[in-house]
Amino acid sequence: MTTTSALLSRPSTLSLLRGLAIAAAAGVVLALVGAFGSGNAPMGLRLAYWVPVMLAGAVWGHICSLLIERWIDIDARPWLGVAALTLAITGPVSLLVWWVTGVVFEGRAYHAHALPLMLGPVFIVTLVMSAINVFVSKAQPIQTHAAPVGAAPARFPDRLPMKLRGAAIRAVQAEDHYLRIHTDRGSDLILMRLSDALEELEGLEGSQTHRSWWVARDAVRDVARGDGRATLTLDGGVTAPVSRRYAKALRDAGWY
């Protein structure tokens, strides 16, 4: 999946919008308190400085998150995710802050020797924002619903390979650029993104349980809990993880 297509996918777009809202609010707070020596500037100038800088950082942070999640399961190892995000974001954003600070407050770009002075403040803000987005901001899983009588059926079953046509879909699992479709007749791979599949699964009762899984609700046979997480056992013995970020929403929806 390319970064551009990931940014345009439904779950990622919602995550980006949520991150932008948090960043904008943080920018307002930093302006109000005059953070990192900006308190002598007029309030309007502080807002014009902090809010765009925080929004730009949020966009870069979202791109970093998409890339990092290819190698790190942030749901399972949140502190490692926070550390990786902080390291990936701090350098490029420090360059941005160095340039913008000079232009806004001095009317020109700072000399290069001022760049190291930006690393500490940017590191602190990035660490806090990364922790907020990983631990506090809970994503809502994409839930799909059974088609009402007379409504168009789900489109996704038409994607099934010929040998699985007509089979009951139990789960859809993302594997790199492919999806593994688990059915009552076995499983197979198709080339498709999970974000696109979630749209076409509307018409079947189910939910995203993890950033890489969609599960049919009537396929769940058992729930195991441990270490703050849950695992769903489906018909046929397939097990699907429930990520921490989706756990509360699925509990509230009566999944377990």
C-alpha cells in the first residue's frame, strides 16, 4: 500500500482527522501559555505560529504512523510505538520548526547553529503528542451491518475466488497487499486493501476487530481474555485478535 492510498483510505482518513483535531487543540494551548519562550509575542502571532506548526507535525506523524505500523504492532507494544514515532518525527519537524521560528519571529531563517536548540523542545512535544495518540485516542472500529430486506446485498462476496463462491465468510485478514478470506469452505487470498473491503462488506453483520482483521459476528464461538487483550475463536478454529484500541467499542456493542 502506498502512503498516498493509505492516507485516502477510510480508517486512515478518520485517524488523520482525529490527529489534526488533537494537534490544533494542543497548538491553541501552547499559544495561550506562551510555550518555549513565545510568550512575549502577541497572541495572534502565537496562534498563527503554533497551530500551523502542530498541524504540519500531525500530518507528518500520521505518515510516520502508517509506515511504522508495517513493522510494529502498536496495539501490542504501545511504548515501542511511541518511541518509534517520536524518533521518526523529531528530526524532520525540528527542521520545520527551525525555519518557521526564524521567519515568524525574526523575519528571516535562523542560522544553522540554532537548529540543535530546536531538538529538545520538539522532542518533548512530539513525545507527549505521540503518547496521547497511542494511549488516549481510541479509534472506532469500522462496523458493518446486515442488509435490510429489499436492500442491495454486500458486494464483497462477489470477490471470492470461484472455488469459494457461495461460501459463508467468517473473517477477512490483511496480509501485506493481500486479503486472506476465511470461509466455511477454506481460505484463499485476493489482491485488495482491507479499507476497500470494509466498504464492500457493508450488508454483512460484522466488525473490524484489529487494524488487520474484519470478523463476521455470527462466526464467533468463544472469547479468550488475557494481558488486557481478547482473542476471538471462530467457527473452524480460526482465531482473530481484538486490539486494545477497539476493545471497548466491541464490548459496548455486545461482542463479548
